Amino acid sequence: MNWPRKDLIGIQDLSKEEIITILEMTTSFKEISKRDIKKVPTLRGKTVVLLFYEPSTRTRLSFEIAAKRLSADTTSLSASGSSFSKGETIMDAALNVMAMAPDCIVIRYPYAGIPQKLARELPCSIINAGDGYHEHPTQALLDMYSMQERFGTIEGLRVVIVGDIFHSRVARSNVYGLRKMGAHVSIVAPKTLLPPGIETWGVDIATDFDSVIPEADVIMMLRVQKERLNQQFFSDEREYSFFYGLNKHRVDMMNSDAAIMHPGPMNRGVEITHDAADSARSLILNQVENGVAVRMTLLYLSLGGSLHVD
Ligand code: CP
């Protein structure tokens, strides 16, 4: 049986069964990164192009490492080093990239909808590495994998997502995925950082962080996206940290088994302190490690791999 999808645009498109398949296969791919020789020939002869029109450390590097561990050829382009700065549109750039016959384009773009458009118009696989405020599906899959690895299941977990929900594609993708997988999701944010329509997301909403901490299995802190804060969403960073930051006092309020997550990059001292980020409860570097394995799985599936890993 082959994977039925050419593209991965968002978690909203995936069924629960598809998410389960991806998470199960990720364990097989994770094992490859523990070997002395971290490379298998699975995608030899395939070409993966990374088009990153926004900065990235984790997503870009882990896609590149994932592709290389599967023996695919990779090449990457960022907005600053491309003809984007000369006024070339993303569609023209993508058609030119397509003329060089890639098998997969991984794209990060500052506005929603571009990965869908490329998926409709190009014959190669398109993987969304984050589009505007819309979705960041591979981040949510690695987050869900990290929760499943830590707790054995996602079903019934109480996940609290805290911070800048308004601008967060990570929050949207996680809410879609976690709800499909049977988790209970609460959102904590100042009212100004809640997006319109959040009441339709099927989550609990709180403005008092302290009230939800003791019941949480996972507290996922989100970055305050300073580059997108072109209005006054809160008074200042000190006040934001006081009400919505995860610090030692709040870590001490967590239940004994609860975990801390953050997709990165972190603003240490704003949404999370050193005590919290570096505590024994933190899964933050596990998330990064699992990002490689999840992206190996997705490249493998998108590039025609069967649902059985040899
Ligand atoms: N989590 C995440 O998307 O990180 P990068 O922006 O570094 O890729």
C-alpha cells in the first residue's frame, strides 16, 4: 500500500489514522540516527529543494539532515540570497526550480496559502515548513511524537498551550492534531493575543495561567513573535513574563510527571526562564531530536515510500 498524499500542507487535512501511521513509522526512522553510519540508501537519486523565505534553524537543518540520512540530494535557497530581492515572485521562482526537476520542495513562506498553490500547480511533492499564521504541520507532528514518546499515548493528555496564539501556526497545527488524537487542549493568552474565531477551535480558553498549571500533563510555551508584533499587544515584556512566563515558581506548581515543551527559538527571560527551559521536565531538545526522525518519515512517504520500512 502506498501513501496516498503527494503533499503535506496542514494537519487539518490529515486523518487520525494518517497521524498514527506517521508517528509509528517515526520510531523506525529515529533508530537510523543512533547508528554509527547514519545513512540508508532509501531515497538515493531523489532531489529535495528547501525554499526558505523566512529564517529558520531547526526546521531547515532537520529537513536537510533528514534528507541526507535517506541519501537524497538536497539544495536550499533563502530569500536573502535569491532573486526574490530582485522582485521575482514566488510562483516564478517555483516554476524555475521545477524546471530543474526536484522530487520534493519544502517551503517556508511568510504568508498563508503559498504551499497549497504550489501543490496545485507543480507535479513534485510539496511539504509546508510553515506558512504565515496558517500551519506548521511538521512541528505539530514532532510535538505529538515527543508527547507520545514521553507519556505512551496522546489520548487523554491535558495539554496547555501558552502565549502568542494569534500569530502562531504552531498552535493551530497542534490544536488540530492533538484534538484528532484525543487530547484535551487549553489555551492561555492575553486577550489581545487570541485570534478571532478561537471559540470554534474546541479548546478551553483561560487568561489566568496559574489556574491551569496543576492539572496539565504538558505545558507548551510559545515564542513571543516580536517580528510580527506591529501593534501594542501587551504593555511590556516584564508584564508579559509576570502573567504568562514559565518560571521556577510556576514549574514548582506543575504536577510531578508533567513536561515542558517549546518549539523554539526561545526568548529566554520573556516567555520562559532558564530554570524552566533547562529543567529535568523539559522536552525541548527531545523535540529537536525527534524533528529529524519525523521529517525522515515525511520525506520517505512523500517521495513514494511504501508504508513498510525495511
Ligand atoms: N520551531 C521552528 O520552526 O523553528 P525554526 O524557526 O528555527 O525552524
